[in-house]
Amino acid sequence: MSHTSQSRQPAVAEAEGAQGQSRRTNHAGEVRADQIKLLYDQLPSALVAIAVNSAITAFVLWEQSPHPALIAWLAFVGALTFARYVLGLAYARAGPARDAAPYWGRCFLIGVGLSGISWGILGSLLFPQQSLLYQAFIGLVLAGMSAASLGTLSSYPGAALAFLLPAILPYSVRLLIQNDPLHIAMGAMALLFLGMMYLVLGRLHVSITSSLRLRYENLDLLGDLSRARIEQEAVNQRLHAEIVQRREVQTNLQEREALVHAIINSLAAGIVVLNAAGRIISVNQAWQTHAAASDDPLLRDVTLGTDYLAHCAAAAGRDPVARRLAAAIQTLLRDDIPETTLEYRRDGAESQWYLVSVTQFKSSHGVAVISHLNITQRKQAEERLLLAAVFENTNEAIFILDKGLKILAVNKAFTEITAYRADEVVGKRPNRFHPYRFDPDIYRHLRSAIRRAGQWQGEAMGRRRDGNTYPVWVSFKTVRDQQGNITHFVIVFSDNTLRKKTERHLYELAYRDALTKLPNRAVLRKHVKHAFAQADRHGWQVAVMFLDLDRFKFINDTLGHEAGDQLLVEVARRLVHCVGAEDTVARLGGDEFTVVLEHTAHSREIARVVKKIMRTLAQPVTIGGHEIHTSASIGIAVYPRDGENESVILKNADAAMYRAKEQGRDRYHFYTSEMNALALDRMWLEGNLRGSIQRQELQLRYQPIVKINTGKMYKFEALARWRHPQRGWIPPSEFIPVAEDIGFIVPLSRWVLQQTLQHMHVLAKHKLPALVGAVNISARQFRRQGIMPGLDQFLRQARSASGHIIEIELTESSLMQDTESATANLQGLRERGIRIALDDFGTGYSSLRLLKELPIDVVKIDQSFIANLTTNLDDAAIVQAIIAMAHSLKLDVVAEGVETLEQATLLERWGCDAAQGYFFSPPLASGDFIELYQQQISRH
């Protein structure tokens, strides 16, 4: 036996063992099903025996046992027998599916057990106490029933035992408990009989089970033999088919080999086959033909048996192609590369292209195939296709002329650009459309360049079929043969219309404002420099005006940015109309414009132009159905009086414009030297104010607000103060407007609110009664709704569930611009429990509609009315009217700036609710304020 067959045997045995185990497992279920089937098959006879025995037993014991008990027992046996009969019928109707259901066996065991119990009742409860003969009769009946059960119940494990134990055991116990030795002996014999029955039962069960299992194993063996016979027949058929197929394959291979040889010999490519040593073992007819007629070292002197690698190596010194091919073959064989190719050209009377392909394969006949093919015609066709593709698909128009200047061919781009079809121009001279015919100078330069260098290129104008001209870029090329004779002319031109438009567009983007088309900042500086140079040369003056539209942001916010853009375009048009052709109007961005007036003689001329501009801009503009009235603030600087270069002049004009805005807008202002100092001071303020919070230069002061009738403090106002390390205290009247302009007012207001809440937290730590803290909020922050998130955060930090400890002070101007939005914002504050105070009342619009419609709690009378309260009857009347009007609307009134007892007395007499001012207390630092508050509490 071979090693292979020996090693295969354990695997086969293991597989067969696994198969046998699976079969045994399957047979266990089949045997169990057969055992149950045997039970139910013998059930009818068993039931008949039970019915007959029970009837005989009842008849024999009729005189020895109580009739009711005997009748009850007989009824129980009859009902049980009928139930088991019904169970047998159900099993018969269940069909093949019952074999997979284990509950049929359990149901049978229950019936057998109940039957055993019924006979146990006979041996225990119906036991004839006085008659030994009847007692022995019962024992014989039980013994007979038990013996009969061996034949019907031994097939299923536990079935006979389920009957014997409840049937005999009670009878044995009843005998054993008697005092009579004979009864005890009979009870012991009954137990002995039970044990013997159990042993016989086991043997019968094993015998029946083994016979059933053996039956199925025999069936398996028969099935295995049948399958083995079928498989053997199939193997024999496959072997026969394989033998036939191998014969057919061998025949086909022989035919195919002959066909391959015929094909190889008929190929135009020369082919040789190399063995592992690199020698040629096969060569086709084409290779031999090419080798006989060629000077190519790769072909010459190559025959059967030639060491081709050595042949290429010998030619490598004088032929680089042979060197490359030898290296490629060696690399292919060494690195197991499947294929490599090499294209090369041989120059001679005519250039020839060749393709060498080396393909590796593994066989007993060879290891590599080399093919050598002349591909000159293919290369030429590829070049022609490439030239045709370039000619047809290039974006430039091309037309080819013969030496008589007649058109031979035009490409697709030519017809697209000129709108002439090819059949309309081929064979004709290009007199009507070629690009250089319309400019004599270009034509002259072209002829001179052609005579001198044979080519020319440059810009010209072309003409389409409809007569329209267009810019082109032209290239003219002369084509000569090898002897230098002219054969063709090639003219290439492209439509430069898009490029010219792009250049103009880029110029507009770089030097023009996209909206108004006015010069931008870069062009303005060039114009200003040029104007200054002309002024220096001729002794003129140049006026530079900075113009900023008034209230343009309000127009943008209310009517939208599109309306604002339309207004800027209209303003640009009007400005250009107001100045001369030599003057410049530019837009710097936003709503800022610059006007440059050249060679002005004196300021009166400048003022005349400025007034004309202001009158023109004052005319209303209708946009989107709205009539818009606008004005401008204009600053003017004059060269060379106000500066020596354009940077200084532009800066000074800007400063003058801001001065005009400060003086009330809708006016103009000439630059003065004092403005520079003001501008520098403002710049200093802007730069230092931005970092004042981080440098901790800002401080808060708290001014008490008292009930005017009691003098008791009930709230305070938080006031920001700025102490600079070098300049000292800077008044709020100086830095608050700057903060408004540069947007610093928003972080400043938030800082004030945060510090105020911290101060109130300190009051709580001192266990002082809570006071309402009044904080001024800027109009910008209020319109942005930026106060809401910050306020919620600060209130959480202050551990306050509501905002009842905060009062927000707003000016009339912040509420007038957008009443609807203001109402929504104020309502949001009121929902947080925050009180709203209208600050500086009387100095602005003083609109009764504001007091009626907006959710306001407090009106604060401006201190300008309080200052002259005792000396000016008009101010006194205004204050009385404000107090009466506010009380009629159920609003509290607070007077600001109370400094004398007389003022406080009058205010109390007129019913004013509260007051603040130096008469009561100046603004105090946090510690001083707490001390004052503690003193007041101790006094009251």
C-alpha cells in the first residue's frame, strides 16, 4: 500500500465514523417513533383485555366489596379505557407527521400510568379484608394484567414500569401492613414478582430496541451498496468520456499546431523562438526574407541555432537599438516579465519604423518569442490622422494656400469665425476676408517679413461674411520643400474679440468702481498726481473734495441695499454733471465720493461748484415708489495751500468732511490747520479707547436716586468714567461720542452692565436691601438686539431669577428710527421683569406717541431743564407739563441734575417722584456708595 493510500485511510475512516454517528443519531429518532407506533398498534387489544378483566373482576367481587365503590371503580376504568381509545384514534389520524412529535409518547405514558393507578385502587381500596381467597384472586388478576403488559408495553422505555408500579405496589403494601405472616409472605411475593417483571421488561425492551435499530442499519447498508454501485458506474462513464476527450484534444492540438505554424509563416512580421539559453530554435519565413534583404543588425545573419543574446551584444557597440533590445530581453528573462516592446527608426533613403516585441512563455519548446514588424505605414497614417485632428479641432482658423495663393483647404474653426463655408472659398484667392487686406501698413510689413524670414505674425482686423470686422491675431508661414522651393503658405488666425472684451473688463475691475463706473481709488491717485504736476507747471490750484452722503445708512436699512445702490448711481451721475470734462469724480467706497477740480483760480470758484453740487443733490430721487431726499457733507482741501502731496491733501479733505458732519451735516467746510490737531486728538482717543477695558482704565461710579418726598435711596445710576495714565480723567462728553462712532459702545455697555450686577452682588453680600440699578444702553446696541443674550447671562451670574433689579435707560433717538422693532425689543426686556426708562426726555423729539405706545415705566427729565428751574419760567412750565403728562400715563418721573434745595422743593411740590444730582450725592465709587447706603439705613 502506498503512503498516499495509507494517509488517506484514517481520513476515510473518520469520515465514515462521522457518517455512522449521524446515522445512529437519526435512527434513534426513527426507533423512538417505531416504539411509540408499537404501543398504539397494540392499544386496542390491551383496551379490550382491560375491559374484560375489569368486568370479570367486578362480577367476582360484587359480594365482597361495597357496591358504590365497586361501581365507581368500574366507571373510572371504563372512562379511562374510552379516553385511551380516543387517543389511539387521534394518533391514527395524525398520519406521518406524528413521528416527529414527542408528545404522543408522553400522552401514552399518562394513560398507562392512570390505568396502573386504577388497578392499584383495586388492590388497595377494594381489598377484601376478610377473605383470603378473594385477596389471592386480586393478586392473580394483577399478576395476569402485569404479565400481559410485558408484551404490549415493553417496546417503549418506562411504559410497562408506569403500569406495574401503581398497579402492584399498593397491593403489596396492603399485604405487608397486615399482621398475619401469610399476608406478609404474599406481599413479599408480590414485590418479588414486581422485581422479576422489571428484569424481564428490561430484557424485552433491549431486544425490541436492538431489533428495530438493526432493521434500520440493514436498510442503511442496502442503501450504501446501491449508492456505491451507482457511483462506480458514474466513475466508469467519466473515465470513458475522459479517454475520448483526451483523444479529441490530442487530435485538435496536432491540427492547431499545424495551423499555428502555417499562420506564423504567413505573417508579415518576422518571428523567432528562443530557448532558455537564448538560442533560436524556430524562425518563420518572414524573418528569413527580411534578414536576407535588410542591413538591420537585429535581422542580419540570424538563423536557426544563433545565440540571439550574443548576437545583439556583439552589435551593441555600434547600434544602440541592439543594446537596448539585448538589455530588454535579459531583463524579461531574469525578472519573469511577461512582455516588452521596443519601437525604433532606421534613417536612410527613407525613414523606416520598426516594432520589436518580446513575449515570454514557459514550455519545453522555448521560453520567448521575438517578433519584428515594419510599422512605417502605420506611423505615417498616425501622423496624418494627428495632423488632420489638429487641423480640424484647433480653435484657431487655418487655411492653406498653394504657391499661386489659391486656397487648398480650410478647417472647421475658419468657417465658424468667418461664416464662409469651405466650398465657397476653396480654389479661390482670400481677397475678401483675409485679415491683413484692410490695413496697408500691416500688408507692407507682412510682405517684407515674408521675403526676409518666410513668416510673420501680429494683430490685424478681419471681416466676416456679413461685413462686420473683428480683431484677430495672425500668423503667416511659408512652407518649402527639401530643395527650398515654396510649396504652400499656411495662415493661422484667431478671433481676439473675447480677449479684447476680457482686457476691457479687467481694466474696469482694476480701475473702475463696479457699481457707478466711476474711477476708483487707484485711478483717483493717478489723476490727483497728474493734476498736481499740471498745477506746479502752470501755477494753478487743485481742489480736492471729500463728499459723504448724510443718513445713507438709514436709507439702506429702511429701503434695502438695492435702493441704496440705485441712489449711489444717481448721485454719481449728478456729480459728473456738476463738474467739467477735465475734472475727476471718483467713488472710494460706500457712500464716499471724491471730486478733483483742476486749475481753479480762487476759493470762490470752488465754493460755486460745491454749492451747485449741494443744490443738485438736494433734488429728490424717486426709487421704488419712494421719494428720497438726500444731502452731503463736503470737506475741501486745496493744493498746494493745504498740503504738498496727494496723501496729505486727501487726508486733510477727509478731516474737513468730518468737521462738516460735526457741524450739523448738509454743509461744506474748507480745511484749516486746527482740524489736523482735532483729527490727531480724535485718532488718539479712538486708539486708546479700544483697549481701555483690558487695561482697566475704565471705572464705574454709582449716583444714588432718591424718593424726593422722603430722601430715601431706592435705586442708583451706573456712570462710566475714564482715567488715562497720562491724560488723567477724560470727560464722558469726549469719549462716549467716539465710542458710538467706532462701535466701541457695544462692549462698553456690556462691561457697564456686568460691573453693575457685580456691584449689586456686593450689596447682597453686605446684607443690604436690594436696589434697582439703572444702566444706559446705546442706540446701536439696542437696535442690534445684542443686549438680550448678554443680559440673560449676566442675570444668571448675578444669581437673580428675574431682572427686577435692573432698569435700562434709552434715549428718544434710539426708539424713533424703527418704532415697531423698538416695541418688540422693549417687550423682550419687560418679559424679563426689567424696567424701561426714557432718558434725557425733552431734548429730542418728545413725542407723545412714544409715551403712549411704547412699554415705558419711567421718564427722566433732562438736567438742562432742571438747571434753570428757579430762574426760567419756560423751563419751569416744561417740567410741570412733563410731570403731569407722565403721571396721566401712569409713568414715574425722575429729575436729573438736582443741585439745590430750591430745585428739590419745587420738584416735590409739583409731584415729581424721584431725583438725582449733587444735592443728594455725587457719583461714588463702590465702597463709598456702600458706606453711604449703610449710613442711610442706620438713620431710618
